[in-house]
Amino acid sequence: MSYTNEILKLVKDKNPGESEFHQAVDEILTSLTPVMERHPEYQKAKILERFVEPERVIIFRVPWLDDKGMPQINRGFRVEFNSAIGPYKGGLRFHPTVNLGILKFLGIEQVLKNSLTTLAMGGGKGGADFDPKGKSDNEIMHFCQSFMTELYRHIGPNTDIPAGDIGVGSKEIGYLFGQYKRIKNEFTGILTGKGLGWGGSLIRKEATGYGSVYFAQEMLATRNETLKDKVCVVSGSGNVAQYTVEKLNELGAKVVTLSDSSGFIYDADGISNEKLAFIFELKNVRKGRIKEYADKFGAVFYPSRKPWSIKCDAAFPSATQNELNENDAQLLLDNGCYLVSEGANMPTSKKGVDKFLDAKILFGPGKAANAGGVATSGLEMGQNSMRLSWSSEEIDTRLKKIMKDIHDTAYQASIEYGDKGNYVLGSNIAGFVKVADAMLDQGLV
Ligand code: GLU
């Protein structure tokens, strides 16, 4: 058995039932097999054994009172995965599906993603099995305050800097920040995605979506093409999807779908900026269902379905993990889709990824394509340390440059390891080598 296969077996044996974590590790290790052959020093120092084991996992009870005065109990987590190249950094997810396996998959992806950003950030992830859907503002605030009442002792501007993810936006970050400040009596950059008036960064909220489109532009540039007039399918309708559509519109592409957990809408005329304004209001203010878009603009609503059967040039899966399986991948390919840029984390199943790689389309895996969000979080941390803020133009220019650097680094690594244009291989290898070398330098810790 190869070294990487031994490690995969170890991970499966030691972490039973954590299927998403197994899936992420499997994909990473498949890419790393040639690296291990070239670098026997990694095996000697048991770098992989250490790499797949989080440095620390914190699991805690989150008690809170709902609006009826009834006690509610959730489970909170913070997975501090790897701090070899910087403090732990990564979002918090509030969603009923959150469990340890999901946060470990997100954590290990974050380690590689953050390494690719060129900034000094280790990887972490956290959250709770709390469902913000249908909760009042008061309930969300009480939950956030209780969550931070435990989390505060584990984080800090030089230790661990959480941010948002699914179910955690500017409102939740505000409540979490307020509670930290109250407990510690300290105004420091312990979270990113903060409000603009109290330490936040311009372009942070746009950054994941914009970055995923910038990454798509870079992939297309290798074939001397642009996004102009490309028909695009986007899934999701949250923060990432919204700003993906905004940037695609700006670049002259036509976006024809958006989705939520109830189904997807197909608008053959394209989701213009005016129609997108309705989505912003529907999803960010009223928290309504996507069908309302179809009712309002005469588009088609497909209940309980995903948008992958729609004919397109490019797809931007921007909802959640495993939303695109091998059959969906085949449908996209059969319909002529030749670019996929993952705005979500691990939205494509392993077999789906293999289909895209076999077909040699432009496939940008999440850890590269959606790194713009955390990269801009890194820029927020930099501004907080300087107690200064940069203009939108400055940040957008930096974001574009970071996405280009990530693209070029992954592309170069794919060439160096003999599979030009395989961004899965390239980003896993480039992200890993930087972390592995830092781990070697720092000794057995
Ligand atoms: N949740 C985002 C991600 O998956 C952003 C994390 C951050 O800004 O720390 O990368």
C-alpha cells in the first residue's frame, strides 16, 4: 500500500462516520501521491500523519432562551486545524447539518486554501448545529452571545480569527463581536467580516463571489477567451451566489439560474442587475423563497431540483458541499459546459470531479476558486493591525492580483507535476508544500 493510501485508511479507521472529511482527505491525498515520492523527508517526519490530525478541536454546549422563554441547547465547535503558517483562520457555519466531520472537511480545505492566498493564515473552521431559519433577531442575538461566551477564550487576533460562512453574515458577526468586546473589554480584530463602521473591510462581502469570477477569467485566459456573452448557471442565492452574478453581469456574461433548498429558477433572459436587486432584498432582508423570483419576473421555477440540466458555457456551484454529483457533471458536459468555478466548498462529489478532470474542461476547485473571501479577510486583518482602511479600488486590485497568483501557482504546479491545467492537483500540491515545509522547519509539534 502506498504511503498516501495508508494515511487514508488511518483517517477512515480513526474517524468513523465522518464521510465528508474522508472525501476531502481522499481528494487531497490522491493529489499528494507524487509529492510524497519526490519528498521522502515529509514521510520521514510523518508530515501527513500530522497534517490530517487537527491541532485542537473544541466542542461545547450552547444554551440559550428562545422567544417563548424555553431553554434551547445547541452544540458549538471550533476546529483549530493547522497553524504552521499563521494563526487559525476560517469561518463559522450555523446550519442544522453541522457536525464534527463537516467542520473537519471544511477545516482541512481551509488550511490549503489559506496557504494558496499568499497571506500568513493557518486554517480553522467552526460553527453550530443551530438553524437560523425562522428565528427572530432576538433569538439569533441570544444564540450568538451564548456561543461567544464559550468561544472567546479560544480565539484572539494572533491565535484564531473566525469569520462568516453559511448562516453567519454581518448581523451574526456583529452580535458575536459585541459579546467578545463585552467579556474581554478589548476592541481587537478577532473576527473578520465586520461592519464597515467598526473595523470591517470594503469588498469583504463581495469578495468570495467576485474572486470566483476572477478565477474563471484567469482559467479562460489560458485559452484566450473571456466571459463576455457566456451563458452561466449559478447555484445558491446567498452571499457567494449574489456577488458572483453581480460580477458576471459586469463582465457581460448572462446568468440564467439561481437556487435555494426549495428548487431553482431559470430565467432565459438573464438575471439583470435590476432583478438581482430583488434577490438581495428577498434573501438578505425578507429571507423568502426563490420561487418568488419566478412569480415576479415570469421565470420558470423547478421545485426540489438543481440547475445542472440547463444548457450553459460555465457553471458556478455556489451553494454547499456535494450539490453536484457525477450524473450532474455528465449532464453539464453533455450540454457543452466547459468551465466550472466552485464558489462553495467541495460542491462537487469526488466522482463528479473525476468526470470534469477526464473531460479536461476548465475546473477551478473551491480551495482555489473561492479563496477570495478568506483572502480579503486577510486584508481586513492587515488593515486592523495598521488601524487604517483601504479604498474599494485598492482592495479590489489586491483581490484580483491574489486570484491571479493563486491561479498561476496552481497552474505552474500542475505543469511541474505533469498534468497541465489540472487545478485540483496544482492547488492541492502548491497549498500543501508551503504548509509541509513550515511544519518541517518548526520541528515535531
Ligand atoms: N467561510 C469562508 C471560506 O470558506 C471565509 C472564511 C474567512 O473569511 O475566514 O473560506
